[in-house]
Amino acid sequence: MDNIIQIDAIRIARNRPRKCTCKERKYTVDEVNREVTCECGVVHDPFEALMDIALHYERINEQHKALDEQRKEWLKQKPHSVLFKDLERNYKRGEMWPYCPNCDRPFDFKDLNSWVNAEFFKRWREKG
């Protein structure tokens, strides 16, 4: 009985439930370690992640449709906000300043000292 060798280096745990219980999984792909991780931190098999995406493509399509509808709605309601968002995006980077249409010199938005009513200005410009 002393010659019995016991090999206990690895065991297979079958029929264990998956630890990830997310209903709508959001995956992160790690290029260095070649892993696919769920938002909850569980590492998934890449094939399983692709199968999940393929089986739930309707959800992804619905998200794309909703975003497209929102974009169209914003363009219908507030076409001026697109202009201001573009101005803000350029200004936030700190790389671009607008040019004054009258003196053709760049200026910082911080240098604005007041605003004027658009209708009043249009009437004043037509008279002058």
C-alpha cells in the first residue's frame, strides 16, 4: 500500500453555473492578453462572446436605430445647436479660435463683453 501514487494536480468541475449573470453584456477586448471580458469582470471565451453578439443582434440594431432617430430629431429641432456643438468641440481642444467677421482677427470667447438682440441688430443694420 505504500507504493500508491496520487495525482491531484488538476480536477475538472463539470456542470458549474457561469459566474456572469449580466442580461445585456458589454464586452471589452484585451489585445495584449487576448481576452474578452464582460463589464462585470468575468473573462469569456471569445467564441461565446461572438455567439452572444450574434444571437442578440436585434438589441444592437435597436440601439443604432434609436441613436439615428435621436440624431435626426436633434437636427430637426435645433439646427443651431449643431453649430454651437461644433464651436464648443473646436474651442475645448484649445487649438482653434473664431475669427471676427468684421475685423478678420481671431478672438477668444472669453473676450465677449455683451450680447445683442438679433432682431434689433438686423433692423439697425438695414437702416445703416
